[in-house]
Amino acid sequence: MKTKAAVLTSGALVAALLLARYFALSRAGLPLGWMIYLGLPITAAGVLFALRLINLGAGWGARDTRQPAHPIALSYPQPPVPVSERFRELEVLRATGGISDAEYIARRRHLISEISER
């Protein structure tokens, strides 16, 4: 509301200034074409002033009650498990009976083939 009132007031002031300038220049005998040319800077200044008031007035309204967004957690890929750790896990699985001897041999061969590919 304050923004609208400020813009209307500044517009009325600019209009009054332009009318006063028009009457002053017309009494001095200046042709209408020159009056328009001389009135352009005042009009431009008034428009820029009104736009600045609108921009400033944007903060006059109700406050923003939204909470700021939480920062996004960046997800990085997990580092590869070292080969020695993978062999230990394989041994533990075999010792606890989690995998059979045939599975143990197959997985061990697979790990060894992965090492040789690097």
C-alpha cells in the first residue's frame, strides 16, 4: 500500500512539474515541439524515480516467513573397498559357514581376476 501511495504521489509531483514547465515555456513563446523535447528528461527522471520506489517498496510489505532452504548434502561415491579387506571378508564368510567352499573359490578367483585387470 505504501508503495502505491509513494508512486502516485511522485507521479502527481512530476505531472505538476511538467504542467508548470509547459505553462512557463508557452508564455515565453516557445513552440510545442521544443516543450516536448525539454520535457523528456523530466519525464524520464520521474519514471526512473517511480521504478526505484517500486523496487524499494517491495521490502515494505509483509515479511517473508518461509524458512530458508536446507543446504543440499552432496553425495560422493563411496571409495572402493581395498582388496585386502575384501579377501578378509571372504575368509570370514567361509569360516562362519556363510558361503560354501565352491562359492569361496569362485569369489576368490573373481577377486584375483579384478586385480589382474587393473
